[in-house]
Amino acid sequence: MTMPFYVSPEQRYKENADYARRNIARGRPAVVLGYDGGIAFITENPSRSLHKVSEIYDRIGYAAVGKYNEFENLRVAGIRYADLRGYSNDRSDVTARGLANAYAQTLGAVFTESKPLEVELVVAEVGTTPDDDQLFRLSYDGSVSEQGGYVAMGGQADQLTTALAERWRPGLTLSEALTLAVDILGRDPGGGAARELTPAQLEVAVLDRLRPRRAFRRLAGPLLERLLRPDDPTTDVPHTDERRPGLHDTLTGDEGEGPENPEG
Amino acid sequence: MIHERGTSVPGRFPAPFLAPGMSSFTEFLTGYAPHLMPGGHPLPGGILPEMPHATTIVALGYADGVVMAGDRRATMGNLIAHREMEKIFPADEYSAIGIAGSAGVAIELVRLFQVELEHYEKIEGALLSLDGKANRLSTMIRGNLGLAMQGLAVVPLFAGYDLARGAGRIFSYDVTGGRYEEKDYHSVGSGSLFARGSLKKRWRAGLDSAGAVAAAVEALYDAADEDSATGGPDTVRKIYPIVATVSAEGYRRVDDDDLSAVVATLDEEGGRR
């Protein structure tokens, strides 16, 4: 039997951290930021079906960067956690803080025990007023922090955070918030020309404060284009679902006829 | 991916939370917290005390989907346990479930079924097919068989709008979870025989939603006339049946103002008094 060389905990954690950081930094960043009517999630994602942003519970959303299979697994765990809590207690007892703690414990335990999870997460909960909104950022090592108003994570997270700190302010409209996010996500970290991100390259979702129960909706199609166009008067999402039958997880603004569905 | 010994860290997700490839909440709950399942623990011996029972539910198809309605009474032996009980629930946006039988277990079952459907929706990013929903309900009722044999049976009626077919469909169940698709209309619960007789005369192919709502209310009215466990519309206390339509527009509860008009019309033309 071979004896492993002694590696000090500092050394091991540092290597684990470097490993996780390096791999997370390779991925596209994601931005989560508050606006007057809720919380918006924006990331560059060419896939329509492999999501980086998801609904966890009525008022709670989730965004992740890093390794897909790992954050997908954590997303499902979060949904199970939330649904179990809501089922055994009450829907109002499911909180982002509780969920963020469970994620932090899990990430922290895995980090010290084995290969760290190559993910960074945001757990966001929309409150009744912007002051009640909560944004938790979780790192691969289980460290958790509560952020005021905006978070950037993934590749070039530091530059993005600096840019957000300069330009984000409370009370932005949704279209202002999205325009800001798309602008900084398109920047070239090397200082080159900025890229123009089109709606088709983006994955965008909101937690809409004014919805009665499930606040999470994806945004796509003409609605997203209108929100991102500076000359368009659309500044917020409709608070009711579109009438087309089927799953109402996405608002596309692609309706045309008829008044909006009064009951959502 | 997670070491087993890791489960000793307090607060972290236990292994079943991270098990991949399962989108059923019921299956998760059965594995992780079976005591939270309706009927998850064996009953102690002895005679069951009296407990509330939910009574009559009707459902019928109409041109755009289905209508489901239930009276508001829960009985406990000869007593009225509740005057305003709600027995019709939206299972999700495109389906409704109505319950008859042991009220406590039934309400738990409905809550679990609602979570089940939403859980699937969130994990898979898609709606279950109507047949899929009906089958999941079957499994849940079968899980309650132990309690049913001891007198705590739950007999739901399930109806929904089938998005693939573009039509409403109705499913009834037996206590073993057997699932039967009903044509046109159906009823369950203590007053169901009278309600079904009423629906037999009133139901026609291609009813509009107002006609179907009126037929459903009348069926409950007829059941309440003959069955003491079914509560009729109570115009004094303003308690009306719960009536919901499920169509391509989704689940819509008919509001009490509309129902009071329906009841008034029935009273005028019906010659009940």
C-alpha cells in the first residue's frame, strides 16, 4: 500500500479553489439584478432547453453558471427542498434564506470532502417591495453572501460587478435593467470592441412582484425584443399570461388578438 | 457524486435530494419522508371515530371542455360537520379534481397531487399529458388502499382539458386506483345516484358553458333534495356550490353572483316548492 504524501489543508483547499475558479471562469457570466417591479435574470445562453435560470418556488428563482450537470442537479435538489417544505408546512414557509443555507452547506461539504462543485449560484426571492427582495450569491466553496440589488457571476465576474456598481441604481425599469445587463455582458474583457448580443443569444427571466403566486416567467420573442429596443415604449412585462393554451412559463408577447387574459 | 459520509454535515441536502432522473414528488416523498404521505402510517387498531365526509361531485363535458361542481356540505354521521367546505380544486392550470369520501385524507391527497403536477412542471419544463396526470392520481389512490380498507376511502373525480386532443375528459376512480374514463358526464359521492339521474336528462352533446353550469347546479340540487348528506344551494347564507370550468382557457371558477342567478332561474322554473 502506498502512503499518500501529506498535503496541508491550506494547500488542498487552495488547489480545490483554484480548480473550481478556473473552470467557472471559462463559462459565460450571468447577471441578476433588481428592478422596480421585481428581479431580472440575464445570461448568454444559445440553448433554448438547457436552462441556466429556473423557477424554484412561488417567489424564488435560481441562476447558475459553471458545469451544467452539477448545477442542474442542485436545481432539482432545490425544487425538492422547496416543494417538501411547502408541502409539510405552508407555501409561505419556503424562503430563499433557508434554501441558500442548504446550498451553502452542500457546496461547503463537497468542497472539503471531494472534487469541488464547479458552480456558482444565485438564489433570489422577490418580496412585496424592492426593499424586501433578497439575493444570495453562493460560491463553489459554500461561502454565501447577501447582495444588495445586483450580482454578477461566472467569467469576468469582477469586471461585471464593478460595472454594475457604477451603473445600477434602485428603481430601474425592467427595460433599463435588461439594457444595462446586456450592455455589460457584451463587453470584451480584453478591451476590444463590444459584442452586440441579440435576444436569441440570451436567456432572460423575471420574478414579477405583481403576480399573485408563481412569480417566475421566462421572457422571449417579440416581448424581449421590445424591452431591449431603446425606442420602444415597453418597459415592463404583462402581469398576466398569454391566452395561447399550453405551459405558461414564457412570456413572448406574441399574441396579437384579444384582450389579455384577466385571471392569469 | 456526493460521499455517503457527507450526510453527517447538518443542513446539507441528504442524498435523495441529489438523486438524478426523478421528476415525481410523490416518489421522492415515499423514499425520503414516507410519514408525510397521505396514508403513510398504519392506523392503530380499534373503531374509527366519526370524521367528516365529503359528499357529492358532478362533472360533465360541454362544447369547450368540462364543468365540475361539488356541494359544500361535509357530514359526520348525522351531523353537518361543515357548511362551506370546498371539494373542487384546480389540480393545475388545465385540470380539476373533486373529492368525495373521508375529507381529511382526501384534502391531503389533493394537496399532494397539486404539488406533484407543479413539481413535474418545474423539473421537466413541460406539462404532463392529461393521461399522465390521471395515471399519477391512480398511483396515489392505490397508495391509500391500506387506509381505504380501514374505512378511510377517498374517491376523487378528475377532469381536465386535453391539450393534445383539444377536448375535455373525465376520469373516475375506484379505491384500488382503478381509473375509468367516463363519457359525457359522471358523479361520485353519496348523492351521486340522484345527480347522475338528473344529468342523464339534462346533458346534451354540445352544451355551452352556461348550459353546462346550469345542468351541474341542477344535478347537485336534485341530489340535495334526496340525500341528506348533500347540501343544496343556501340562498339565505349565500352558500353556493363550487363550480369550475376547465377549457383551453384553463381552470375558471364560476363566481357566486353567476351561481345565484342560476339558482334563481332553477327555482323559478323548477317547481321545487
